Amino acid sequence: MNKAGANPHRAKAIAPDVLRAFVCSVYLKHRVARIKAEQLADTLVQADLWGHQSHGVLRTFWYADRFASGAALADAEPAVLQDAGAICVIDGRDGLGQWNAQFAMKEAIQRAAQHGVGIAAVRNSGHFGTAMYFSRLAALAGCIGIVTTNASPAMAPWGGREKRVGNNPWSVSAPAGKYPVFMFDMANTIVARGKLYLARNRGEKIPLGWAIDREGAVTDDPQAGILGNILPVGGHKGYGISLAMDVMSGVLTGSAFGSGVHGPYETSARSGVGHFMLELRIDAFRPLAEFMADMERMIAEVKATPLAKDVSEIFYPGEIEAREDARQRDQGIILPADTIAELNERAAQCGITRLLPV
């Protein structure tokens, strides 16, 4: 939403540490413990570093407003409800989704270290941001990590025009030898809803085919798409995958599912989000060094594929993000002027005096 006099095309480079400290200060004002505030801030800034601003700091006050309303509990601690060796069930107690997800990943990785496989099912959690932030933790521990989560309704069932199904993201990460971590992360809508919010903040139209309005007509207006439906990737296939993710993240975990899940932008509604995490310890299958060598061979083969017209390079999942991360750590994170203005305005309202540079 453009502020008076703001130029939506003007942008500012901000050092990651400055941005992280600013976001952390917002959550400290909302009585979030420092360790949790720092972790939540890191997840948002990391999304920006990877080039995924739809999941970055523009979401700062989406979470803060939920703490303020009591819909999310800043002081809640996750608890293991059931322990079945390689499998555990965790109650997030309506706490911070990012904190619950990190707790669950550590539990699953520890169980994989003992059993070769570790599974954590989480109920009563909240939106946790970028799925690959958590799946990569498994890769760094010598595992293949698979993370799924459900989300508030974003798409209609195939053939419908009323939201009933979440985009229900999922991610797979694996170590890749000399290459940066393999990180695959997708929602089952053509784009994440945050990309529509980002386009709106930038004053941009969205491509036709991303969303339909409330009446079911294709639209290039991001606000109309937000109020309407985002379309599933691959038509009926994306719709089916989303339901499958909800089976694992919502129904299996004992959390909410379908229209019972509420998103981070819904200020006062309890989330009911569920997560499912599966970690496979690679050296339980084969020596880790052999796996790494084969990952390098696979990636090299993919990247050596003859190029299609007007394509300069082939990338594997996670490679573009690794390059963006390195570049923006050096040059700063470029944020739209409207995003900075909105963050500063909200921060000032809650008594923060150290605002972002404009």
C-alpha cells in the first residue's frame, strides 16, 4: 500500500545485521523472549537474503499483531506428548511457529541419529515462514530433511471458486558435497500468497494466471487476487498435492486442517497449524562420503545439460538462493521503499526509536 509521496520503485540497501536487530527489537517490545525473538528475526531476514521477500521482513508485524492479540502466545513452550522412539508428537501450544519448527527439527534429527530415521509431528503451532529454513538443518546434520506444513485456505478445490485448501508448502534438503546445500521448497499454489502482498507493496501488477478474483475471473490486480483465490500449480495436480500435505501436516498430527487453519495475517484467529518432519540419516543407508560424491556428480550432470535458447545457465534447487545470500550479505538487502516506510511507521507506534534507514 503506497504511502503519500512514496516512490514504490525506490529501494534501499540495508545490512542484514541492522535489519535483524530491528526486527528483533519489534518482538522484544511484544514480550517475546530474546532467544525466540532473535530466531524469528533470523528466519525473516534469511528469507530476504535468499531473495524470497514474500516471506521476509515485510511479514514482521503479521506475527507481532498476533502476539498483541493473544492469538499466538509469545511465552508458549513446545512439549513432547508422545515418544515412540524414532517418532514423536509435539504440542506447539499455540506458540511461535518458527520456534516450534526448530524444536521439532532438533527432536527429529536426534532421533535419526539413534534410529536412522526421525519423525516429528507437530500440532497446535503457527505459520513458520520459509520451509527450507528448517529442512536445511537436517542437511547440515548429514540427513535428508523433508518438511511439510499446512496453511490457511488459499485456493479453491479443483473446479470450485471458494477457498477451502491451503497452499500447504513442503521442502526437501540434502547435503551436496562441494556445492551449496540442495534445497527444494515449494507451495502448491502457482505462487505463495506473500508474492501478491509484495507486488501490492511495490505497486506492481501480477502476471495473468496467478490468481482469480472473488467472481472467479482471472486478474492482474494483486489485491483482487488476495481477496480471491490463488491458482494451484499444475492445475488438479497441485490441488491434489496440497491435500496430501494436509493429510500429513494436519490430519495425522492431530492439528487443524482445511478451513480450520488460520494464517499469520489474521490478527486474532488461533492458527491451528500442523507440521510434519521426516529426517533420514544418510550414513544409515550408505557412507556419507559416497552420497556426497554422487550428489556432486548428479548436480554436475544437470548443470552440463545443453542449454535451451536464451538460457545462460542451469541451476539446481538452492543454488540461486546461495548466490543471492552471498551477494546480499556483501551488498545489503534491497527493500522496497513502501516496505521500509510501513515497518518504520509500525515500529514507531510501538515505541521503537532506532528505525530503519530511508
